[in-house]
Amino acid sequence: MIVVSARAAASLAATIGMLTLAGSAAAQHATFRIKGHVKTERGEPVADAEVRVEAFYGYAAGTFAGQRTFAERTNAKGDWSVAGLQPGVWMFTVLAPGFLPETVVLPPRLITTVSQGLSGMALIWDLVLKPQRTFDSPRAGVLTAAAAAAAAGKHDDARSALSSVPFDADGDYLAAAGRIALLAHDAALASTLFRRAIEIDPSSYRATLGIASAFLVQRDFDGASKAFDAARTRTRDKDEQKFISAAIGELSAIMVR
């Protein structure tokens, strides 16, 4: 017969409890893979582009636990794939020479658990990202400087540079500035810039998708869902429509919980 002291028994019970909780947490949320394609507006693949994936929130838009950032590069066909993601709200960013940053925030499998899906499986839609080429104008320096600072994690410098965005800038310029603001983790500034872009060009797909992303970062699920729906009507790209429809579906599910 083995005799265990009260202190040892308590320690053992605590250890078992921690392992049980850890096992439950790991089993609760299925990991998954997202694959996609980076191309120009003309459909040309963008090779060797950096694709960054960053979590804002976790399951049901709660606190995130797990690997928070991923990075991958596109192949010669512009294809990329990232595995090991968990349900939550994620920002996807494309960085490539000669292009401005492309950003979108999505809620993949926001409330999916293991009982609802197999861990490690890829989503049924591909994420198509189309970075905008750097503007060829005297005003391009503002966006270039802001983009470089945001990509380097110098968010304050990026916000400072964006404060110089011309008041009379056109819709494309403002939408590009908004995406950089998202990369700099300033959803409020991004929302302001996207709204200005929509005022100039109400049909802008990029600005409307940007508004949806900003709403999502701010946990405004109803606003995000409506903006995603509006963005879906502003694109004819079926792949873009698919991932937007998936986002709307996820948000509909969380809003009725």
C-alpha cells in the first residue's frame, strides 16, 4: 500500500485538473487551414508576396488563446496556404514590392467546435486577395511611408503619416489609406477613411469591404454583416463573393446565440 501525504495528494489533484482543462481547451476548438490566391486586378498572379495572418479575437469573438500570428509566401502561381488556425476573428494582409498593403478581417469558423467539424480540414472557400499597385503620383509618398511603418510594426509612425492624407484625395487613395490603418491596428481611423472613400465613390468594393473589416475588429457584428452584404453586391468575382458569404454566415450564427 502506498501512502500519499495530504500535500502531495493536493498537488497531484491540481496537476490532473490542469491537464484535464488543457485537454478540454485543446479539444474544444478545431484547427483548420485557409488557402488562397494573390493576384492583380487583371488576374495576374503575384509571386513571392508575404501573406500575414493575425488573430484579434478567439472563439465567439472572445479572448484568443493559441498561436496568434502566421506568415507565408505565395508560390509562382500566387497560391498560399496557412494551417493551424483556430476559430476567431483574423486579419489577412498581403505585402509585396510595388503594391500597397491589402488587408481584410474575417471571422472564419467563429463558433465552430470539434463536434461540428474535423480538426485540420481546409475551408471550402479560397481567400482571394488583390493588392493595389503603388500610386504613380506626387501624393504616393504618404501612403508608402505609412505602409512601411505599419508593416514594420511602427503603428504610431504609420498613424502619424496617415494624418497627412490629402483632404481632397480620391476614393481609391482613401480606401488604400484605410487598409493601412487596419494594418496599424487603428480601426477607428480606418473606418473614417473608408467612409470618406464611400462618400466619394458609393460603389467602391474595397472601401465597403474595409468598413466591414473595421466593424468586425470593433465587435460590431450587425454593422459588419450589413457591410459585408453590401460589399458582396459590389464585386463580380465569384471567389470574393464566396468568402464574403461565408463571413456573413458566421456572423449570422453568432448574432443569434
